[in-house]
Amino acid sequence: MSANMNLMEIQSTIQELEAALLSAHPEMPVLLRKIHSKLKEDPELVTLLSEEEIAQVINGLKVQTNVQLTAPKKPASEKKPSATSRLNAILKSSNISADDF
């Protein structure tokens, strides 16, 4: 089957998935499996899908798996103190000097 036929089939299945999402249709897992199989056969087809079509597939997966996607956590802007600076702070606060060793 040509790539164009596969693309049209996937796009048609995505439209069915969109309708299934709106009505909570029990056919949704079958549609997701069909999309997955076609994309696994020809992974380059993903590049031909629109952002909206990809979003529909992701929405279907979120509903089917009951998973909530979140934004990645931002790294802490605060710099952690080094082990040396922590040790120095401990020694300073405890009034211990090198002479005590």
C-alpha cells in the first residue's frame, strides 16, 4: 500500500477517533490500535500529520489510559551550596578550628 493511501487511512481513523472521543465510544481502543499499527508500519507518516491530528491521537491516548500530561518541572534557580562551603559553615558555627584536630 502506498504512503499516500496509508496517510489517508490514518487521517480517516483520526477523524473517527475524534468522534469517538466526543461520545466516549467503546470503539476508541480499536481506533487507537489501528492508528498505532499504521504508524508502526510507516513511521514517516507522522511527519505528514497536522498538529491537530497529532493532538487528537494524544487526547485519545490520555482518555484511554486515564493519564494527565504535565509540563516538565523547571530546574531550581537556586544554586546548591558545595560540600566544602557546607562543611565550612558547620565548622564556623561550631567554633571548631583545624587546631582542634
